[in-house]
Amino acid sequence: MRLTFDVIAAAPARVACLQDSSGVFGEVGVYATPLPGNRNYSVGLSDTVGVRDDGTFIDPAAIRSLDERAREYVTRALPGLHPEPRDFLHCWVTDLPWSEDGVAVWEAGSVLFVAGHNLFKQAPTLGRALARAATGGGLRAELTPEARLGEAQS
């Protein structure tokens, strides 16, 4: 879960991204980043909750707990943000069979399906490769499931 909070004062010209694993403010595995324009800051916890195959939560209270914990973290650690979030985003993590950091693209006719974890980190390269594939240039071999991109080399 990632929550978006408004910045209290005028938008600063520069805002840092944040990764906090210190536990000083009651949480470990916190990540945060400003949104374009620096008026809002998106804050999340690295914990996950279980889901069933149909996408429903195994324990709905667990997602509410993440929401509450993120709000409490912002109150303690980020006093420059309004404590009430403006938006909520549930982030779905896709682990592939060969690696929790794996990435692959499946093709079904003219449709491309991308799966993997932390895809935003690969967005520029994936975007160019997918645009190439969509315009007839073919999918790069290293992005096919058979390439098992992200698998640990032994």
C-alpha cells in the first residue's frame, strides 16, 4: 500500500526520495518519493498482505493495518506532510517462478503481457523494448519467459 500526502508548505524546488530501514520512527522498510511538482509525497511500507487467486485479501484487516501504520509513520517522521492521505494505491507485487525480482514478457497474438516486480525501475528500457515489439521490431530475446531474466546465476 502506498499513500499520498500533501506537503503543508509551499512546494520545495527539490525533494529527496526516502528509504528508511532504521526503525527510529517505528517502522522498517519505508519508501517514499515526491510526485511531479513536489506538492505531494507518496509513502509506503514494504510489507505485503496475502491475496487469494481471485485477488481478494486473505485478511482484509492486514491492509487496513498497513494504512494506519503508514499514517502513523508520517505523523512521527515527516511533519512537513499533512497527516491525512489524499490518495491510496494498492501495489500488486508479481513474483515469477524463477525469481522474486524476475521480469518477463509473454506474447499472445498482438498482445504483450509484462510481469515482474519493481518494473518501474526498468521502465525506460522496458518502454523502448515494448514500443519496438509493438511496432513490428519483435520482442528482444532476453525479455521472453524462456530467458528467465532476473534468475540468480550459479
